[in-house]
Amino acid sequence: MKAVIYIRTSTLEQNPENQLEACKKFAINRGYTVEGIYKEQISAFKDIERPKYTEIKKLAYKGEIQAVIVWALDRWVRNRDTLLEDVTILREYGVKLHSIQEEWLEAINIEGSLGKTIQDFLLGLIGSLGEMESQRKSERVKIAYIKHKKEERKYKKWGRKNLPSRVIKEILELHKKGKSIRYIAQNVTYYDKNKTLKTVSIGSVHKTIAQNKAKID
């Protein structure tokens, strides 16, 4: 019997080799002859065009293969309705969809209407769980982005205040006299909003000089 292996990864960081080896081993154990290995790095949602995925289904429709082997069902497709539709159509053409991760799928490959009913139910359940997980991931990304933007605005709003103009002027005058940044930081003082006497940090001295370089020159 002829089979093909379908490997899908969604990002360039994922390494498909482990998936591929497991699929090859499964094919050998089941007595399949692997006619082709198809790899894609793309989303599995139904509105995204996947050339290799489409090519495999065409092979099934032509009767050129008897099985499709995937690492996990969500590698084949994430959408519940599309998963059920694909399994049903493949079954009509005598093609089985095998999943390495979903071993229960092999256990319920029962012939007849009872097997079809049980399989459809479980596939629908797994598809729904896959959709929910995908939606949760999407929501987590959105929440993280919103939090990042809020933190960014907060930083801009509550970040370090500009030095008083008197302090800036004093820093520049000392710099013109050839005083080192460390010397300036140790000798220039000012009062903050709480009336606490503070010295200027080395970073603030360096930043002030850099921002007023044109005036110094």
C-alpha cells in the first residue's frame, strides 16, 4: 500500500526532522511504501493556501495513495469542520489519515457505520479543542501586545524627568572648562521635587553633553 508523509511547521524556528523520523517509522511498521514526503512551513487554517496539502488530496482523489501520515492532526488542519470534511472525503476514496500523536485514531479504525460515527465524534472534539487552543494563543499574543504598549506609554509618561535648566547650564560650563564627566557628576547638585539634595548621574551628564554638543562647539 502506498502512503505519503505530510510535515507542516508554522515557523522557521521549528525543526521538522523529529516529526519526519517518527512518520517514517510508522510507515515501516504498518507496511506502507512511502511514495513522497511533503513539507510546508505555513499556517494550517483553511483560508491559507497550502500547495503541498492540496497536492496530496489530489493524489488521494486519483487513487494513487492509500494513506496520509502526519505527526499530529493539527499539522494537517486546525479547523474542526475542515478536518471532518477531509477525513470523510479521504475515507470515501479509500485513504486513511494516520496521526502519530493521536494513537486513539488507530484504535477506532472500525469498519462500518459505527466506526464512522465514533471517529467523527472524536475528530470533531479534537478539532474543537485545537480551535480553542489556537484562539487562546491569539488572545495571549494580543494581551501581551497591549500590555507592552501600556508599559511603553507608562515609561514615556513616568520616565526620568529632564534636569533643571540651571543644572544643564552648569554641566555645560564645567565641560567647557575641561572638567571630566565624573567630576561634573560629583559636583553638580540640585533639589528634586521632594526637596532632597541630589547629585547628577554620570549617565545624565553624558546625555546632557551629547544633546547640547552643537551649543558647546
